[in-house]
Amino acid sequence: MDVNQAKQEHLLALKVMRLTKPTLFTNLPVTCEERDLPGDLFGQLMKQDPSTIKGAESLMLGEMLTLPQNFGNIFLGETFSSYISVHNDSTQIVKDILVKADLQTSSQRLNLSASNSAVAELKPECCIDDVIHHEVKEIGTHILVCAVSYTTQFGEKLYFRKFFKFQVLKPLDVKTKFYNAESDLSSVTDEVFLEAQIQNITTSPMFMEKVSLEPTIMYNVTELNTVASGDDGESTFGKMSYLQPMDTRQYLYCLKPKAEYAEKAGVIKGVTMIGKLDIVWRTNLGERGRLQTSQLQRMAPGYGDIRLSLEMIPDTVNLEEPFDIVCKITNCSERTMDLVVEMCNTRSIHWCGISGRQLGKLSPGASLLLPLTIFSSVQGLQSISGLRLTDTFLKRTYEYDDIAQNGPTVELCTSYLTLFAS
Amino acid sequence: MDAREAPSQRPDTLDITMEDGSNAASAGDSLEAPSNLVPFKDNILPQEESIDLGGAEFATPHEDSSATPSESLMDRLNDQMMESVMISDSPNNSEEEDVAPMDSFLDGGEDLKPAREDEGKEGSQEQPFNQLQAVFSGTDDPFATALSLSEVDRRHDAWLPSEETRKVLISVATQQYSPAYVESSRLTMPGLKFDNLQVDAVKDLMLRFLGEQAAMKRQVLTANSVEQSVIGLKQLVSSKNWRAAVDLTGRLLTAHGQGYGKAGQPTSHTTDSLQLWFVRLALFTKLNLFQNAELEFEPFGNLDQPDLYYEYYPTVYPGKRGSMVPFSMRLLHAELPQYLAKPQEALDRLHHLETICLAILDNLEKGLAEDGSMVTLTQENRQASLKLWRSRLGRVMYSMANCLLLMKDYILAVETYHSIIQYEPQQRVQLLSGIGRIFLQIGDVKMAERYFQDVEKGCQKGGPVTNTTCVLMNRAFVYLSQNNYTEAHATFLEVLKIDPKNPVANNNAAVCLLYLGRLKESLGQLEGLVQQDPTSYLHESVLFNLTTMYELESSRSTQKKQALLEAVACREGDSFNTQCLKLA
């Protein structure tokens, strides 16, 4: 097919115009008072101007809609809308006109035309119009290919194509962080907190209509981005409902493993799928964009081979008075362990009991409860340290200091061990 | 050539350069290094990911010839969607830079009559102004006469000078006829810096597109064709020949001794000369010649110099107090920086204005005169003064809100517009609707709807027609934001049932038609309106829409645009912004 347009004068003209939302015309108010030289002239001029707001001519933002004057930017997740017009520039009737619009990206080619049937005839000065919409799902270069084929009144079949190239840019930068809450003392479930940081990397403000986390079947989600007040929760962002260019916002979600998965969660290792972030935003006059992240993954906290957690501990104790705690030791490895517990005193914490005793064999996935007695000799917030568990099979010792913290996990302040000696 | 690539790899071998190639991560990308956002323990490895936005693995390129290099269609890519021309919002007039020396048109035998007899004087400040004393010599008691006129003057001219200026004015008052020596840096010595702006863009276009004969037929009022006085000036302003008007102000100011090249030379000021400056600078602003305005404003400083006060001229204005600078000129001066990309400076100046207005209102409420002096005002005068200063304060707040909007500080802008309602309660409907539109611009459709509902609640049945149209317009904008162009169009038509000549509704209805794929209809409607009612429709915004649609319709849009040019030529003055015709 010869697409050498330069040599051929075509009877039809193809025009394409991107249809972003229109903009509101703004005025520049220049006013004066009656006693000034112009008197009421400036006021009259503003009243006669059709684009000013009648009764409030000093208001800059008018009501007149102006069509887009340039292509603008287009971002992933937005909808690309375009007007395609084929106009009969000639003086003869043209027959069998077929207009096809395709969008070509680096990975695929999509047909966008509303109708695929030919128009029987087009009289002079008439046109065939089509408005196409396409939700942009890829970044990078896109090419809109418009092909027109028609038959002249003399039976000659002609064809031409036009190409329009545009770039699709990335609108948002999303970073996620996971926080693992240490198990609640009364339950065995582990909560995971997800912090999503979203940055607007476009050049205009964005209204975040919805940012939600769609969890996988393992988890239930609570979103923590509204402050409960009356019926409608008020957003934690207050009045600042939109993101200026380059601004960042943080969203917080709490994920709880569902009951049936709860037990497993404690010993799950490796990568688990948490869910997807679903983001919907709007810009000028409601122009909408929508994106989903891929499945967010979380590395399960490595508890190492043995996990030590506290089942019972009092909030406050008296100085130099012994009190009881209960530890839960879980074997997170694949092999049976034979454990020996040793207790070392620190400056503030003194253990009571026998150090170096055998706890017995512990099979993989099993756990045992270990009651211990300690007292504190120093006032204030203390953390419990000095527990050592040794696996006699492998002759490996695991140290537990600041017990609330355990290996490579992150703890929230609420689950720090609080221990007030008074 | 087969440009086949291994699957699951980003196709960076394609000729197309990716503008944003770095971040389209696929699932296989490694995690990025963490950034320090939340403090956490050192031995913890936080996890971050950049999003994989559902991008499929890139498949092999299509077998279409567009993938082949060199001889490929890449070379023939038509980059121009609609040959789109970037139209900036404010025209960038190159005339701003044109600082041509003044033609000595004064030699042309023009008879320049100065506006008032007593202002023809050039010269030093020491000379007493004998002529003005003559005005009062006719009455027995000049002071009583002055008093009866002075109430209105006093409240309008009241101002609170800065401390330094106050000191100078006091020293002038204590030495009757010869003002104390004041450093020239604290005096206002303005002069024209631009001359002969009378370039008629419409005529230029006519010469280029319609030929010399047609261009000759163009008739506009020029500075030469009117009376060389304030009356002539007003004619030029009302007929929208603002460039000619600017030139005329130049001539009248020259007669005051403040013409081209006089900047920096000692002079004296009167209310009339300052009003002329105000008109000149206001017209520059209306013509979007902001740099011109800034340069000529410069000698006026911050409008607080001692020689801009009546007290500085005790012989010319005996007993008069206050500032000769019109309040509107102060407002203009404060607003100007925002149009020169210095919105913060504009805000600072506007805040200063606001502070003084509030101080004056405070004085009035305490029973003092505007400037804080212990003058007793009658109840009537006090009320009139309060009314005046409240409306001035409202006007300042409008300027602040507009400036904040320009800066895109939407939250503060909305708050400021809201607070204007207490000063201008009769504009409540327009202000709330305007705020609603701001939220639509941000994209917060829900909030906009809340404001529009507020408007609707406040509008009772049987109220003015404008309220009903306002409610309908708001509704139409909401439909627009929901992509419901059909309903938006229908709602604009409803406005037209009530107010058939409403230009905004007509324009907006036509715009909706375009989005519905009905170009011809839309064009027909707008064209018809322009022909039937050019007064309303030969407006920048409508013509932008019309010419845009002409370009979309066919390649031969130039003829239609020329027809528009002809329509413009016989009606519009020299201030018409020809960019909207897209004939450049």
C-alpha cells in the first residue's frame, strides 16, 4: 500500500483534536471609583464584557468554557479522548468512506473506532465525525494511526493514513513500607501496617478521590485515613483535599490475617501477597485517572529459628518486688530442638529461678510456655533482657535482649514492653 | 528487518525513545533502596517498591511496517495533532520592549489644552501657586466653603502615612509657604517611558490578509481624532481604543511636565495629574502590558511619598488633608506584581492595604476621624465613611482572593472569597458559585456540589431570574465534570429558555456539542450567534472556540477566519486581542 501522501492530493481531509476537558475563562478586573477620572467607565466596560460574572465583575474565575488550545500532557490511567473529523474538501461526492483509528503502543495495537462500517457517501463540505475514548494503560510512546479509505465518483479507490505521536507519562510515584506489629498479648494474630506514600509527579494539582487497599483473601483491611466525626469521617488530611505538584501524601492501612490463616501467619516465611492499592484521582473539571499497583509483597518477619514472645506481663510493678511473666517459645524452624534456658541479670533486671535448666524437646511449629519470675531494682521504664536459649542439637545460642524486640522485625511503640517500677 | 526481541524484557531497542523510561518497573525489578522517612531501628530492612502499574510483559512488536527502522514511518510521523498552536493565556506583546524616543508630535501644531488652568505649571516646588488662590478669592470665607466640600473629600482621601512621611508633612505644615527640604529620593518624579503605542493589531492583520484597500477602510478613533482633554480620553476608553487612550494620556501628562524623558526631574503633583497617571497605568494593565505599567509605576515608590499628600501643598490645597493618590491606583499598584510572576509581592502589598483599611474602620468605629484625629463626625458622615471603607476593604479582599487563585493556593483563595460575603452580602450567590467552580477545577466534585447546594438553598422561589440561571449553570458544570455532556448540554439549553440571549449559556452549549461529536451543529450555532449579535459574541473566549473549531473542520479555515477578521474590523477598537483569530 502506497502511503506516499506528498504526491497525492486527497479529496478528504482528516483532522484530529485531543479533547481534554475545557477550561474556564478568567478575567483581569480593573476597577475604579465614581470619583475617579473614568467615572463609571471601567465598571461599564466590565459589565458589558460577556465573560464577567454579572453582579460580581471582580470575580476572576468566569463561567465561559474555552476549548483546549494545545495537546497538554497525558498520564497513565487517564482517558485519552479525541475528536476525529473527516471532511470532504472537494466539490465531488465521495463514496464508501471507511475511517479507522488505531492506537499503537510498543506492545500492542488497539482498534478505537466506534463503528467499523463504511459510510456510503459524503457530499462536499460535509464531514464524518467520531469521538474516541481510550483508557491509557501503558507508559511511553503511543501512536494514533488514522486511516481513511474512499472511492471517488470516478471509481478510483484511494487511501491515506496519518500518524499522531504522543507520550504517556507517569503521574504518581508510590512507595510502600510495611510495619509488623508484635502479636497482641491477648491474641495470636499479627497485624501488618502498610504505609503507602503517594507523590504527585504531574504539573497540576490532583484531587485524590479514592485510595484503597484491596487485600488478598488472607487478610482483612482497616483503612486508617479518616477521623471519625459524625456520619462522614473527616479525612486525616483535613482541608488539604488535593495534592499540589510534587507533594506527597501518606496513607495508612492495617491488615489483619483472617482467623483461618492466623496460626499460619506466625510461622509463615518468605514472601506473601498482601493486596493491591487502588488509586482514583481527578483533575481539571473532573478529568479522571485510575491506577492499580501490582500485588504488594511482604517479606514475612524472620523470627529466625526460635520465636520468643510474651504471653503475660503486668504493666506496672513495685520496686524490688518479684513478679511473674510468661514467655511463649515457638520453634519456627524445620527441625526438632532441644532447648536449655539461661538467665543473665542486668543492671536493672534480676531473674529468680534456676538458670541453665532444660526445657525439653520442641518439634517444628510447636510452642511451649515458660513461666519466669523477675524483679527490678531500678525505677522507671525498663526492658527485659538477659534470656538465652541454647539448642543443644546444633549447639547454637539465641540471645534475647529487650525482649519486645526480636530479630529483624520492626515494632510499634505500643508493643514495647512497658514496665514501670515505682 | 525482524525486530523481534526476547520476551519479558523492556523493549529499549525500539527506535522510539521513552521519555520516562526509568520507572516503568516490571515485576522482576529489585527493590529500591529505602529513603529515610520514618525512624526505625538500624537492623531492620524496610521494604519499598515502585509500583508496577499493571504493565504487561512487553510482547514482540507488531508486524506492521511501523516497527521497521530507517526507512520507517517514524520519519514520516506527523507530530502535530491538529497543527496545535500553543496559545498562551496572556498575549505577549512585543511592543512592551519598544522604547522609541518620543516623536515630537507636539511640533505638529497640535493645540494641547491642559485639563485645568492651574496645572500647566512646570517648575520647582518653591513657587507658590497663585492661580489656585484665585479660585477662593471670590467668596468671603474660603474656609467655610472648603469645609462643605471637604466631608466627601476627606473620607475618600483619608490615608495613614508612614512615620517618616508624617514627619515631613508636619514640618511642611509648620512652615507655611516653603516646604522643608526633602531629599529627592523621597519625592515622586515620574515621566513617560513609552510612547506612541498606537499600533492597531487589527489593521496590521487586515493588511496582511485582506489587502491594503480593505485595511484603509478601517476606522478607529485615534488620539488625534478626539478633543485633547479628559472628554476625548473618555471617548477613547469607552470605544475600546485603549492604545489611543494611552497615547492621549501621554500627551496630557506631557502638558503637566511629566512627559517622555522627564522621569527623575523635579515636578509637582495635583489630583488631576495623578488621575491621568492612574488611567494610563490602568489601561496598560487592561492591555496586558504589565511591564510597561511596572516601569512607569516605579517613580511612585510605594505611593506613600510626602509630595503625594495634600499637606505638602498648603498654598494650593489649603486646609486639605489626605492622600492625592486615588484608592484605585493603590489597588492597581498592589495587584500588578502578580501579573509579572511575583504574586507574593502582590499579596504583601494587598495585605498592607487591608491593614490600613482595617485601621481606618477601627478609628471610625471608635468615634474618631478616619486618620485617627479627634474630629467629631456627624452620624450621617460616619455612616457614609464606614460604608465607603467597608466596600474598599471588600475590593481589596477580592484582589487578594484573585491573587491566591492565580498562585493556585486554592484553600486560602476559597477562605478569602468566603469572607468577602460579609462585606458584599448581595454577591453571596456569585461568590459561593465561584468557590464551587474552584473545587471543580481542583477535581473535588463532591465539595463543589456541596457549595452549589448551599447556593440553591439560599435562592428562594420567586427571587431574581439571575439566581435561577446561576443554579442551572452550576448544575450544568457538575454534569460536565461527570462526563455527562448530554445532560450538561440540556441544562445549558434550560438556561436559554429563561434567558435566550445569555452569551455564556450559548457558548457553553456549543462547546458541549463538540464533545458529543456534533461539530457542524456546534459551528453553526456559534457562527449564527456571532453574526446576529456581534456585540456579545465578538469576544476573545468565543472567538478562540470558533477558530479552534474552524481548524478542526477543514484545512481551509483561513477564509473563515478572515471573515471573522472583517467582522472584528468594523466593530472593535484598537485594544482587541487578535490572537484569538489564530491568523498569525
